[in-house]
Amino acid sequence: MSEIIKGFDPLFDENSIVLILGSFPSVKSRAVDFYYGNRQNKFWDMLYGYFGEKADVEIDKRRNFLLQKRIAVWDIVTACEIEGSSDASIRNFQIADLSVVFNVAKIESVLLNGAVSYKIFCSRYSNCGVAYERMPSTSPANVRWDLSSWYRELDRVFGR
């Protein structure tokens, strides 16, 4: 039996309008104690690129960037047993209480980073009253990466 590993607290404020939900932090993310810590993950390059900026590697700057852009991040799984970084190995998990974010921020859209995040979200929140969309995973393991899907949804959220 594996031990239960705790994920990260959500990052958001009252100005956040979009919530990006991953599945659970990878080993590399847990090592740096922040979201999308694997340098091969496309998340930061995709998001900074959308806003026409060069991706920063400093965690405090990434936090400020997200809040400045009105983006909240969290993972749908807040604690679980997991082998390495494999979403397929997630067991005995706790699902995030999204009211923590929804009661403070005016979230207009939830973007679900990958299939596992989407599946678990739908099991609990399919009737949450907020638009949501399954997005291609930014994980380096995703061979079907599609930047245009992310940009299309971000355009919808930010009215571009």
C-alpha cells in the first residue's frame, strides 16, 4: 500500500475568471512545490506565449503572472496514492472542493488539463453551472498536443 500524498493548495483570488484544473502534481512539480514543475511540460510556455510573454521560471513570478492574468490553478485530486507521476496509477483519491474557489472568484470557465482531470471533474461537478472544457494535456507524455485548442478556449474566456 502506498502512502497518501497531498497536492497543492489552489492559487486564485477574487479577480480570477478562469480555473485551470490539472489531475495531480507530478514528481517534478512536487519537488519544486509548485504547479507544472516539469520543464518539459508545455503549460508555462503555452500560457505565457498566449499573452505574448516569455515564460519565467521563478515561482513567485509565475504566481504573480497567473493572478495578474486572472487565472486560477488547482488540481482536481487534492490527495491520493500515486506511482511516480502516472495519472493512471492514481488511487484512493480525494476530490477538490471547488466551492473554495467558486465562492470567492467569479469563475466563468474551467479548463481541464487532460483526460483524467476531465473524468474526475465530471464525476462530481458536471452540473456546476460553470462552462467547462476538456483540454489536451500539457504533459510531456501527451503525443497529441494541440496548442490551438488551448488558444481557442483562452480566446473565448478573454474575449479575443
